[in-house]
Amino acid sequence: MTLLRAILLRLITTAITLFGVAVIVFVVIRVVPGNPIAMMLPPGATEADIARLQALYGFDKSIFQQFVIWLSGVMQGDFGTSISTRQPVAGLVLNRLPATLELSIVALALAVLMGGTLALLGTRFRDGKAEGAIDVTAGMALSIPDFLWGLVLILLFGVLWPVFHISGRISPALNIDFSTQFYLFEAILRLRFDVIADLIGHMFMPALALAIPLAAIIAQLLKQSLKETMHLDYVTLARTKGYSEGKVITREALPNAVLPTLTLVGVQFTFLIGGTVIIERLFSYEGLGNMAIDAVINRDLPLIQGIVILFALLFTIVNLVVDMLYVVLNPRLRHA
């Protein structure tokens, strides 16, 4: 019952958070200078044409009235119509969401793999030159933003040594009829290894650019947690039983040291999803972030609102899942 009450409380908090985000975004994007209607009409449009479109999109009403109308539509699943594409916002956003989720998940997997490996190596060869080299590497990786890593990767593996694709999500020449927008997951289920290789070829560099700074954070925190755990009694007991140093680290120290890192990974994963905006633009990746930039450029207010609300929803869901996992993995919280 305590766990269910905690979940219910988090869901209520999530609803309040989403409402607050909706209010702030709705007001801010309407007080910013610029008329989205003017961008839709040709130079010879009359005042009557402008008034007609303003009435069509509700811009002739007060901000409060516009918000009430928009919120009532959202409660029914209608997020409005995109100004630039004339299509329903919900369909546009949900159509691009799978691409961004796949990119973020692959980036997270790479970050955990690289960061975890560096942390284990730094713990195994602690207090030596190897640990110092790992700390310097992590510091360099963290000090360079993801979009600069993207430019470096494009130069190295797209120009000097063209191994990976530098733009797009999938090659147009591939003949495959996808049933969903989760191209990578669907290709894996279908065992289409040619499609998997092509998707990875397009996704690897943007995912790696996102993963490198996160991997540095994971490496630093997990290594510090492991070093503190290595001095505890149960680790010493494992050594007296004759366990090798590698076995002591992976079997005894790692399960307890990983808990603080889990919370960090969950928080950073939300920022990683937000970081896809610039990376997707840089690699012309057909995801939600690329669409967000186009929406801002075109002053597509309904589309901007839908994208921001979806990002906020993803953030709250990820944080809720991380909190629940932390309770499940931590016996003291589970039995409290």
C-alpha cells in the first residue's frame, strides 16, 4: 500500500508539473515578438486574409481564452493543427517520437557501456597511472559539448574515413515496409540484418556524440562509489575467501556501488533526450528534436506546444521509473 500511495502521489505531481509546463510554454511563446500568421501568407495578403486565419487558429482571442480552448482540446486528445504543415500536431509528434527514443536508448547504452568500463578499469588499477589516464580522458570527454563531438565525428568518420552515414535515418534505397516508426526494433524482430546495419550506420555517430559526455559522468561517479565500497567489511571478507580482485569488484562491490549511478543515469537520460535537438539537426536525423527546431523557426505555436509537453511527459516518466527501480534495488527502501 505504501508503494501504491507513493506511485499515486508521483502521478498527481506529474499532472501538476505538466499543467505548469503547459501554462508557461503557452504564455511565453505568445508574448515573444513575431506573428506566425504573417509567415503563412504571401506578400500580397489582405487584412481580411489575416483576420480569417487569426480567427481559424484562435489568435483573435485573449491568451486566457486561447489556453482554455487548447486545454479542452488536449483533454480530448486534440493538440491542435500545425500552422506550417496543416496536419494534426498529435500525429506529427508521435510519428517522430520513435526515432528520437531509439537514438536516445542507443546513446544511453553506449554511455553505460563506455562509462561502466572506464569505472571498472579505474577501480581495478586504482592509485596508479592507469587511473590518472582514465580521469584525464573522462575530464576531456565531459568538457566538450555533444554537438562539438558530433562535428569531430563527422570529420573523422564521415569525411576523412567515411565509414558511417552523416545524415538521415535510413537509406532510401532499402526496400522495406515498416509497420511502426520503431525502425531499429522492428528490423531486429524481423531479423533484417541489412536494415539493422544501415540503421546503425546512420545512428551510430549521433548516438556516440550524445553518449560521450554522459559516459564521462557515469565513469567518474561509479568509480568514486566503487572506491568507497572497496574498503567495506564484506569486500574484505570476499578477499579472505580467495576471490580475485576482478571478481571482488564485479560481484561484491558493483551491485551496491551502482545505486547512486542509477539515479544519475535516470536524471541525465532526460537531459540526453533534450540534447537530441541539436544533434538531430546536425546529422539531419528525422526525429523530434529536428522537428522542434523547424517549429521554432516557422513560429508553429501548436507544434511547439505539443513537442514541449511531450518532452516534459518523457522527463517525468523517466524520473518515475528511476525512482521505482531505486526502491526495488535498494532493500532498505523496499522494506521501509
